[in-house]
Amino acid sequence: MRALQQEADRLTAQEKTLLVDLRKLEIDRQIKVEQARELDADAAKLEADLSATTTQLANLEADDAAARPELRMRLVEMYKLGQGRYARLWLSTADLRRIGEASRTVAALAQIDRDRVAAHQRTLDQLRSTRASLEQRRTRLDVLRVEARQAQAEVERAAAARSNAIRNIDRQRDLNAQLAGELQGAQQKLQAALRSLAPGPTATAPSALHLRAFRGELPWPASGTISRRFTRPEAGQAGGNGIEIAAPEGSAVVAVYEGVVAYADAFTGFGNLVIVDHGSQTFSLYGNLAGTEVKKGARIQAGQAVGSVGLSPAGPAGLYFELRVDGQAVDPLQWLKKR
């Protein structure tokens, strides 16, 4: 019972921790979702900018292709004028006063053409550079969007795992509560069974020496280590009336003192149980046995096998051992030999 209560407390603390983790993961998931949305919005705007730049560049290249014939023709005409173009203008002009005006007109046209070509080239270069930059940003955004989707998926998987863990903890707590109720009933039933044994024919000690004379000298019922100790009942909690000895499954379990077998059968909550009556309301109990080797009513000696180690309710192999003196549960470690 005490172990189950401790397990319930541990599960409650673990669930609180998982709930905190789950809340953090939910916040992280929301952050990842928002980041993904922002990246999608940036990508959409980038695609629009890239499309507009590509369209503008295509239009400019089309204008360039359309203007090239006229520009080429003017350049050819200017080339024909040659280095002596002013002389030709002077010879071809009837009014000498128009020579300067014609010369300035040609020079102005040539400058306009040069400025248009230079501006056109600058615009083309700028648009090509902008498009290349936008394409680089698109590549980088694609990588970021993939990373954001992966991060979001990882957070969602972690949140799902913690949600499953919380559900498993809830189920385990329900099972623990059910088992605790069953063990509580088993303890009450065992108490009633022991009380019913007190006035029976086995109440007389089978030997001249009472078990009390061997306090601290009794042999161990099984070879192993203590996995659970005797505890006194506390406020709101049940105590542990006996100890558990972790031992290999199937290893021998022996009586700690001579007596009469008062019970040797299955008992709810204690597996196969053997109770040995040592007289004067003094009993030793051997629970979670894989099998019994004695029968009810048989007289046995100290060190005689009563059964073999089986599985405990918690799962691992171990012997439940309880000692009662004057009908009250006592700490078996105070009666067994020191190791």
C-alpha cells in the first residue's frame, strides 16, 4: 500500500512536469506556426516582386530591341559624316549662318543617343542584379520554410509523445488506485484470518521455548536483499506490515521457526501464502510464493522449506515476509540475524 501511494505521488509529480513541458511545447508550436506563416508571406511577396521585375526586364529588353534599328541608322549616318562632319555641313549648307546651328543639333542628338544608351544599360544592369538578388532570397526562403516545417513537425511529435505519456500516467494511476483498493481489502481479510486462527488448536506453542527468546537470532527465510522495509502507519497512509526480500524466482523459502502450518493456499493480494503458527498468537507469513511445499496442519521445523520465491505484485521476483508477535505486526529485521 505504501509503495503504491509513493508511486501515485511520483506519477502525480511526473504528470505535473509533463504538463509544464506540454505547455512549453504548445507555445513553441505556436511560435513555429507563426514563423512558417511569416515565411510564407515573405515568399509570396518575393514571388510577386520577382514576377514584376522579370516583367519589367522583359519589357525593357523588348523596347531595347525595338529602338536598336533607329539608333543604328542614326549612328551609321553620323559615321558617314566622319571626322570632317563640320566641313560637310558647311559645304552642304547654302546659308552659312545655319552651319553652327546644324552642328549643334547633330552634337545634341549624338549626346541624347549616348545618354539613352547609357541609361538603358544601367537600367538593364540594375534589373538583372535585382532579379539575381531576388532569386537568391527565394532560394534562402525555400530552405527556411523547409526548416520551419521540420521544426514544427518535431514540436508536434514531441507534444504528441508527452500527451501519450500523460494518458499512460492517468491509466497507471487508475490501475494503482484499483490495486491499492484490492490490497487494502486483502490486508483486512488477512487480519480477519489471523484473528480467526488465534483461538484455534494451534495456539499452543509446539516447543518449550517461545519465539521471543530468539529475537535477533532467527534465520532468514530467503537469501536476497531487502527491497522494501517494514513501516509504521502514518496519518492518511497505510503502513507496511512486512518486508520484501528480492531473490531469484524459484529459490527456496524456509520457515524461521518451528510451528504448525495454519494456512497454505492462494490468498488475494499475497499470491500463494503460507502462515506458520508459532503459538501464543505469534505467526510468520510467507507471501508471493511460486508454490507451496507444506500442507495446512503440518508441523514443521526451523529451516524447513515452505515454498519457493515467486513474482511480487509489482512484477520482480521477491518474497513477502511478515512476523506477528502477540497478534501485532513487528519489524522482521529486529528478529532476524544481523547480516
